[in-house]
Amino acid sequence: MKIAKRVEQLAPSGIRAFFDLVLGMKDVISLGVGEPDFITPWQIREKAISSLEKGYTSYTSNKGMPELRREINTFLGQRYGLSYDYNEEILITVGVSEGLDLAFRAILNPGDKVLIHDPCYVSYAPVVTLAGGEAVMIKTDLSTGFKLTPKVIEAYCTKGVKALMINYPCNPTGTSYTKKELQAIAQIVHKHDLIVISDEVYDELTYDFDHTPFASLKGMKERTIYLNGFSKAYAMTGFRLGWAAGPAEIIAGMTKIHQYTMLCASITAQMAALEALKTGFKDIAIMKREYHRRRNYIVGALNDLGLPCHMPQGAFYVFPSIKKTGMKSMDFAKGLLQSQKVALVPGSAFGENLDDFIRISYASSYDNLKEAIARIKEYLKENRHGKKTKR
Amino acid sequence: MDDILEILANDARVTPHEIAKMTRRKAADIKKAIKKYEDDGTIIKYKAVLDLDKTRGQSSFVRALIEVNITPQKDVGFDNVAERIYSFTEVTSCYLVSGAYDLLVIVEGANIHTVSNFVASKLSSMEGVQRTSTHFLLKKYKEDGQILKKVNSRKRLAISY
């Protein structure tokens, strides 16, 4: 039995075997987790429970509960001065992951190109491919703190480029952009008539400046598919809830696909999300302060260990270089796991050209981070001797 | 609240050097700031938070919340009587509150008798104390923001994108 060519051709995930290795091991300190270490705040969980008790167990409107869409719109207005028609321009999705899939399927014709910064989250390129498009990766590096610059984007704006995919704060690099930097990018977007798909799921975790939604920039709302969700800000990953806001025409297209493939997001999750928007701000503030301190600590500690690491502006990831060790990222990660029981994600998981990097998630308690740093130090010492003989 | 205070209030073992890393300041400045907080009484002391139920084998004790009605005195109000009460070492906490009674006094003792004796012989007989009502504490669920039950570790995957 043969599977479809486009699926067969998706890059196989060599990382799967490593993940299985980690999952099979006990007492591992994990810096490899892509979700908050906080539990969903109690009032949000309580709301989900009580909605079940009251019998809210049905489908909702395809687009999602109107109350939730309205609340999202109100929130965007208060927070960022953005205003959408919540009936026509907002769609509730099953996480940002579904939003991405819908966005690409709604806008891409066969062969349309999508520019994506590299490194980026693992799903972007495959989802573009599955939607019949062509992912064009724009390499960024440590020298710019993995930032896209207008100049570089413009160099890639050739015939057939329809959209720019941007994620900030970024998984895996933690990189984000100031309003000024985004404005410069917006000019290129305008000049080349691109659609922007902006994944801003880590927006609440921005530490050094205020987050600016791409859609809030002048002239960008009508060409931006703004994706966000509840997973990171409210520690609600397991609820699988996100939303997309954008031009009515595109949202209508996305809704068509959504209604045939997903029908609607879970009503329990939507109920919980409504509570999150109303009362979750206090919890966000506490989480953010905590992550901010951990970021400062881990970046300082890694640089002290001689693993060069830029200061990420957001999310809960750091992306240090391990070039000095002379090891490939997978070997580094496997060795660290086996010798010191510390798990992290090798850079190669995010692309072949990222073999000199590792992704460390600081969504782990401070005590864990401290212990992990001590173990990495030990591991580096072990390998300082091995390196010479190896190479 | 100053970052330093928030960090220490949550975990007093974090060293000045570590706080310096977390806040991107100099360790010497952190040390100086902590010294200042200690000197001016902002930081009163450092101690471990214990689940006293677990120490029972080592030294049993009971705790009671006592509502105390007192007659306010001219000029000083409740303060003098309060001072006479909170100076006893048996008293671990003492609050002036609004409502049906005046002072909420928390008392600890080796057993129910020591606490009862304290209430009978020291507290209720004190001048200015009109009435007391003692509630022995049966079980602690949460204290100072800390849930005392050890929660099962979460089922978060050890690795994910």
C-alpha cells in the first residue's frame, strides 16, 4: 500500500527516535519542553469543569462561540488598539497549528511560494508543502540574533512569492522584533504585495519591549492573517485552542475548510478560553516575571559556560551555539542525555543547517535550570578531552 | 515590589550572585541592596517553611485560633492589651481585626492542655480582656499561599516542539 507522494516526500523526522529515547528514560531533567511548566490557572480549569457540569457538551458555531469571538475582539482593542468585525473576521481554531494549516490552504495555489525565516517552528514548511505551496527558507544567523531584515527579505522577493510567514517571539530562537523593525519589514511586504501569516502565540512573553502585532502596523491589517492562541499565555496547551483574525475574504475561505474538516473547536476549551480572557491577566503577569528572570539567568549561565547565546527577546527558549564543542547537535544531545540525564532539542530538529545549535527551553523550575547547568558544565568537561581524539 | 525581594520571598536560598544573573545587575549591588533591606527591617528573617504535620513524630504540638474581645483603653486603644498578649511566646500571630471580635490570636502549644491552660490562666484573666473563643485547628490545607498537599507530578511530556 502506497501513501501519497506529497506525504512521502515530507522530510522524515530523524528526531523522532531521539524523542522516543528521552521519553523512555526516567529522572531526566528536561530542557526540551515546548510548553509552559505552569498549570492552567485554577479559575480557568474551574470554568471548564463547571461548563461540563452544566451540560455544555455540544457543537458550537463553526466559527466558534460568538461570545468568545467578541471577547477576543474586545481584548485586541484594549490591548493593541486593533478592531475586527468579530462575525466576519475572526475564526476560532484548534490551536494555532490548525490556523496555520487553514491559512495556507486558503491562500495558496499550486506552486505559490511562501517565505519563511529559518530557524523556525517545525511545522511551517511541511504545512506549506501539504497545501500545495513551496516553502522558501530565509536563513538567519547568530550575528543578527536570528532576525529577518528588510534587505534580506527583499532579496528573496522573486516571481511567485505570495506570502511571508513570520513568528515572533520565535520558537526555537526566542527572537522578536521592535515596532520599528516590523515597520521596516512592513514596507517590503507592501512593496511586493505579500500576504503575511503572523504566528504570535508567544506575544505575552516579550521581555524587553512591548509586543507589536503585525496587523496593527499601518496598512497591514488588510494583508495579515493574525494567528494567536491560549496555549502559551494561559498555559492551556492541552485545551488546543487558538484563533485567526484577518480580512473577511480569507477568514471565509479558512472557515470553509474548517467547517468541513474540523467542524468546530471543543466547546469546553472555548468556555475555558472565555474565562482566560476575562480574568487571566494576573496569572500572565506572574508567569512573565518568572520567565523573564529565568531567561536572564540561563543566558548568563550558558555564556559563562562558553556556549555563545544571544539574548532572546521573548518566548521561553534560548538557542546557544555548540560549535566550540566540535559536536553535531544530535550527538551533543544524545551524549548529554546518556551521561548527565539532561534532555534538550538538537538544532538539527529545526533544519539541517542548524547542527551547531541546541534549543533549551527554560519552562522549567529555577532549581531544575540550576541543576541542568551544573550537569551541562560537567558534560562539557568530559568532552573537552574526547574532542581532540575524535577530530 | 523590588525583584530582589520577590525572588527572596519565594526562595531565600537564591544567592546574590544568582539574583544578579536573573536581574542582569552586578552581584555587589545586589549584596548592598539586601544588606540595606536587612538593616531597615524590610527583610526580617530567613526561615524554612515546614509542614508541621510531618514533624509530629519529633515534637507534637497543637495550634488554636482565639477570638478575643477587649475593652479599648483611652489614648492607646487596643495596642497595650495587644502587646501584653503577643509578648507571650505561645502566641505565634496576633492581628487586630474588624467585626464581632477585636483580636485574632494564634497560639501554639505542645498539647491541648497547654493551650487550654494558657487561655484560662493567662489570656481570659488578663485585665481588659472581656471574652475569648477558642478554635482548635484540625487540619491545614494551605498556608501563606502554599498548598500543603504534595501534588502528583504533572504528566507533561519530557520533550516536545
